[in-house]
Amino acid sequence: MTTTDTSPAVVPQLGPDAASGRKLAIICSKGNLDMAYPGLILANAALGEGVETHLFFTFWGLDMITKATMDDLKFTMLGNTATHMPQGLGGLPGMTALATSKLKKAIADLDVPDVPEFLEQIVASGGHLWACRLSADMNHLGLADLDDDVEGIISASDFIEKTDGAQLLFI
């Protein structure tokens, strides 16, 4: 015997004010080039939909907003099975530089901005950038070491308070 559910589907009401009051909190924990873009792309998309957006850079994600490293993020094949390449190649000299160069070219060919420019766009669209206090302290970094658009170095508790009620993404 088969039964068919005939109850109506629940469809969200998406009108012009659908994004009003929505918040998105993105925790960026990785400093690799390939892991920088998911958070930036999602933040940009959310801002385009009128969603209040906060990015919190912690642990190696701090490299995305540190002046000394943000222009030089790397992509490595080593340990990344999604590259569909033999893992032994990733350990050869020059392979990280080659992989990074190829990824940067592919990103640029799609007219996607580099990380510093993307961060600038996000802030210009109303996004908020926050650095993790613990990570900054561990790396002996102060606000002067970070991108000028970073609003502050705050604790995880402060970030949770600022983003109360937000949808949370951990990348």
C-alpha cells in the first residue's frame, strides 16, 4: 500500500522586505587561497540581498586580513584530493607556486577580484570585518597589522553578541 502526502508545501514568503532584519555571520578560519573565496563570495551575495553581514577571521583565516600576508595567500595540492592530481606531485618543489598561479589566473579570468579588493568591496557594500582576539594575540598582531577596513579585534564572545540571531557559517 502506498500513501501520498497531500499536505501543501511550505513556501517562504519572499517579498521586497524578505531580507529585512536578517543577519549572516561568517567565521573564516582558513588562510589558503582556495578557502578564502567561499566566505567572501557568500558575504558578497548576502550583502547584495540586503542581509547584514559580519566576517570573523580566526586562526589561519587571520592571514586574509593581515597586511603582510593578504596579498600572498597560497594554494597547495598537497593533501587536497579535490585537485584530482596524484598527491605525490604536491610535495615537489615549485608545485605550490604553480598551483597558486593557476588558481589566481582562473579566478582573474572570471573577473573575480583578488582577496584585498574583494574585502574592500564587501566593506563598501556595508559588510563588517572583525579579527579574533585570541588569534591576534597568538600571532602578536595588533590593529595596525591588519587591513584598514577591519573594525576591531574582538573576542569570540563579543562576536557572538554582535551577531545575535544571525545565521552562522563556519568556513
